[in-house]
Amino acid sequence: MKICAKALVTSLLFLIMSVHPSYAGAKTSGAQGGSGVQLLDLYASDAVYDPYLDLIYASVQSGYGYPNGNSIAIIDPEKFEVIEFVPIGSEPGLLDLSSDGRKLAVSLEGALALVTLDTLTHERSAMRSLVGSSNTLMRAESIAIDPGDSNAICVSLDEIATTADGELHLYYAQAPPVLAASFSANELAFTAPGVLMTSSIGESRSLLWRFSVSEGAIEYEAGAVDLFMTNSPRIEGGADGLLYVHNGEVADPDTLEVLGRYLASGHVHVESSLDLVYYSWSSFGNQVIAQFRYGLYEELDRYEFEEDIYVDELLGAGEHGLAFVTSDGQLGLFRGFATKGRCLVDFYPDQMLNSFDVTEFILAFQAMEHRADLHRDGQWDMFDVIAFIDQLRDGC
């Protein structure tokens, strides 16, 4: 739906003055930094946050010791303590959680297998061996559950102790695995139901590839885009349907074009529910975590660890803060950032709500910029205009 810019300006200004007459002098709330790092020694390999049950799941390897090694630790993020250890199998590694929070996919590095765990009943599925096309066992390098179908689990496989190409497989329910491609995919991420993005290393460059997943089938669709100054790229899909790369770039899966770049390079996590993007990297020997404004590539805050901490994985913990897994297997939680994030309607970022924000919103709306898609549905229509007016009325 196209909207006349002049009419939109007039309508917006009239409605804004009607519903929020004091908006011109209203201040927005900016993020405030601080400390607050908590650590759990878990010998963890990976972790995910469950927003439905408000829990963190961590894969705990055998090095943690008897009786709780080789398990999934269930952590209360508010108290930041382990509630329960659920036995899972030999050397649990990578984790991914289904979009409904009901199924946890787990790679078993010791058994070279894939299992799932029901997060409500804690019932474990039968193991599925990770066997390549040459009938040899392979290890999982990345796993991802289709947000539109929790029966579909994509796994990037690597040969053990060889330089041979890896393979991309689809495990669908109990059907035999489907070979999608023979190449080493460093990372997998779904950006929408049935839309799988993979990253890989080519000859002196990093590339992105797109696959479609549907009803037990997986097909290559398109690729590739060169990524800026990165190797072994880590990627994460956002609720906005975009792809976030650890070098700071944001790519459109449909066009395979780079839309913009955050001034950061490291592990990335998109906290879509709070409209925040986090990056973590090592700077002069110290680990840094930075919080960015979604869609505007503007840094809100950063924290530099005084402790000897090296982050291997970032994950959200909702309003509890930002969780992470360290290189030595600790699970951490950082509560120092303001989780309210940015004021979504402060389009002219001056910590004030005024006519400049209206003008900037209209320009962004006409250009179909992602920051103007306030309804988060991939469309630029009256729902976004209504959302803009509602948030101005409520203030920030």
C-alpha cells in the first residue's frame, strides 16, 4: 500500500498533537551501562534460552564429573542457578530450540549422533547417527530447527580428522536423512520458516547460500554474497527475516545483498523481542560486549570485562540480561545493560521526541527501510503508521 507523503505528514502531525500534545519536549530513555557478571562452572559446550518457560538450557559435557556430566543443565535465569540436570548422552555439544520451545535438538559429540529432548516431559528421542554419504560417521558443526516445522532439523556435518568437504543434511522426523549439498557449511540459521541460510569459506572469501526446506525436502536456491573481512563466519537469523553476520554485516536472504553494517565484529545475538543487537569480541586482550540499536547501526552501550573471560557464544536471556558461554565452559549472565533498549520512535536519535522524528519516519517509510517496519511483518503499510502513533502517544 502506497501512502502520499504530504498527506501522511499532515495526518501524522495532527494525530500526534492530538494523542500526545507534550511529545515535543519528551525525553527518551537511553541505555545505561554497568557491571553485573555472574558465572556458573558447568563445562558447557552450548546454551539456549527458552522464552516460554523462562529457562536456559546448557549442554554439560563429561568433564563436569559424575553424576551430572553428559547432561542438559536447566537454569533459572532470575536466580542464575541450576534447577535440574537431565541425562542426555555422550558429550552433548550443539543445541537449538524449536520456535514453540517444546523441542531441544542436541548433537552428541561422543556418539556422533543427534537426539531431541522434550522440554516439558524431559523425554529423550532415539539417537540418530550422523552418517555421511560415504557411510562414515561425521561430527555436527552446526544444527538448526526449522521455525515452521520442528520435525525438520538441518545439520552441517564435517569429516573427522580429514580435510574432505563436509555435507549438509536434513533430518525430518524418522525418515532417512536427506543430503542437500556436499560442502562445509560453517554455520546454519533460519531467517524464516523454510528459509535456511548457510555460511561457508571459499577461496580466500566467505560466502552465504540459501536453501528452501519443506515437508521433508531441502533444495538449494541461491548464493552467494561475499562477506567483508571475515573467515569462518557465524550467522544468526533475526525475527525481521534478515541475516546477521559476526563481522557486523546485515544481509537480505531474498536478494543476498548486504544492507548495512554494525561497527562491530565478533559473536552476534539478535534480541528481537527487545529490538536490540549484541556483539562480543576481543579487544587488546579483553572481551567486549556492545549493545546496538536495532536497524540504526547505532551503539548504545558497551562493557569491557575485567575478568579473564573469552566469549564463545552469545544468547539472550530476555529481560534478565545477556547470557554467554565462555571458551572454558562457563555459563555467564551479564545484567549491566538496560534491556529496554532504544525508543523505537526516536527516528532522529537525539533522545527527544519531536517533529524531526516524524520527518525521519516518513522518509524511512517511503524508502521501505527495515527500521520503519514497526509492525515487524515485512510490509510497509498503515499498521506501521498506527504503531508509530501509538508509541509516540505512550512515550518512551
